[in-house]
Amino acid sequence: MNKSQQGLPLYLSVVLLVTACSQEQRQTSHSTDPVTKQVMFDDFAYPDLAAFYANGWKSRDETGHPGIKGANWSDEGISFHQAPTGAEHGILRMASQTAGQGENTRHTQICHARKYLQGTYAAKVFFRDEPTFGPDGDEVIQTFYAISPIEAPMDPDYSETDFEYLPNGGWGHNHDPAMWTTTWETFQLEPWTPVNENTRQGGSYAGWHTLLLQVEEDAVRYYVDGQLFSTHSAAVAPEVHMSMNFNLWFMPKGADGSQGPLESTELREYQQDIDWVYHSVDELLSQDDVEQRVAALRANQQYFIDTVTEQSPALPSPCGL
């Protein structure tokens, strides 16, 4: 009881105490309700691209870095399917193709609005070690990441956080599969000058995996299937708002020592599936936390929700590099 309550009748003191407790309980309930927070959730249960775009998604349609020079980026590789084993309600599938040259390569990328910074990012994805058809062996990259546009070479305010699965090796390493996480401070394309922290763990990640990223002002933590994968420092932690992205692309020869595409003119295709994506602003959540919230949203038949506020004015959200 505080000093202002001293000397009050006992019954009135009890009323004040009960009222205070009730207010505290309401505040606690409010703070743990995912619907009342700034969250974005998408279950990718779409009938077509028009419905997908209506919820703030874009697909990349410009040429340029990264990937094989001259390759096309388009939404031809985006499709929606009934949920296979291990997923629920529906999935988005990205499919990228190449026959080794830019003119016969199609990369795929999807992007959501540039309004995400600190908090928890999570997605359930299905990686593949082998092509859907055609010869195997291309250095291909399957991803979940957040990124801001780079305003100039070596821009100190650039932000990027990456999960990248390389089933056939790459980045100058052998042909064995590996997962990479990379947090970028900045970079320059010509001459290539990267400033980042990265972590590589070898081994196959084919199949369904939950990727979770916690972004704070002074640290970035990456988790795979609930296990801490890497921690990167304040030196590279994001400083400006980013868009959330997935892409699937083929590494060019020579990129950080990469072998690039196969020496084959036969067309081949790789696929990556996405069951859901989730973000909560300024909260550090575990995989169990996120999965409970996803389950609750699904139980309420909320297959898309976006209460994350735009910056003022809203930031440009190009779907590109």
C-alpha cells in the first residue's frame, strides 16, 4: 500500500488493491496476446498470385546481382500447392531453372514490405539437395533473409541477415552441402569487398526446417530447429529497416571462389517450399513460442495477419538486391 492509501477505510483499500491487480492482469494478458502486438504471419494458403500480391508481397522482375549474370528474375517460378506431409493448409513453392548461361537462367525471389528491424523472424521451409529434373551439381542457394537497399558502395547503414542453404557447396568451399548464416555491415561489388560475419556448418539440411532469427541492437542470433546455430556481434547488427525475403538462385563462377553452374547445356530445376513466415516486433521469441502463436492463429482461421506499422513516411520497398 502506498502513502496515499494510508488512513483509508479497510474496505476501500481492498477495493483499490483488487482494482490494481485486475489492471495488472489485463496488462499482462494484453502483452502476451500475439494479435495485439505488431506481428506479421503468412500461412501461404493462396489461390493465385493476385491474392498473394494483395497482402503486400512482391516478386522480383529485374536482372542483376546476385546470381548468374544476365539471368531473368520473374514470378514464373512461384506457385501454390496443397500442403504436403510436414506442412499445413498450403505452401508457396519457388522453382528456379538454368542451363548454365544467363539467357537460359530464371531466378526466383519474393519480398515483403521494408518495415522490419529488431525482434524475431521465423519461417518453416523445405530445402532440397537435388534438382527436380536435370543433372545435379549446380552451386544453388536456397534462402530466408532480411535486407535493406544499399545506397552506395560501403554504405555504413546497410543491413542484411541471411540464412543460406547450399546443397552443392559454394563460397569457395567444397561440393558438400552446408548451411550458412551471414550478417552484413556493408559491401562493395567492384572490386568485391564484403564486410560481414558468417558461420558455416556442413551437412545436409534437406527436408523441413524451422529457421529463427533474433535481432537486437547489439547481437544477432540464428537458430535452426530450435538449436542455436550462430551469434553475430553488434559490429554487424542491422541498423535500418529491412524487407523480409526468400530467394532461390544459381551462383556464378568465381564468386568468392565458387565453381558456379555445371558445364552442361541441359535444363535443370531446383525447388524450395515455404509453409509459413512469422515476425514479431521487438520480441525475442523461442521456436516453441513462435509455433504456439502460429498454431493459435491457425486455430482462429487467421492465415494472414499484418499489424506491423510502416515507417513514416513509408520506406521504398524494392524487390531487388
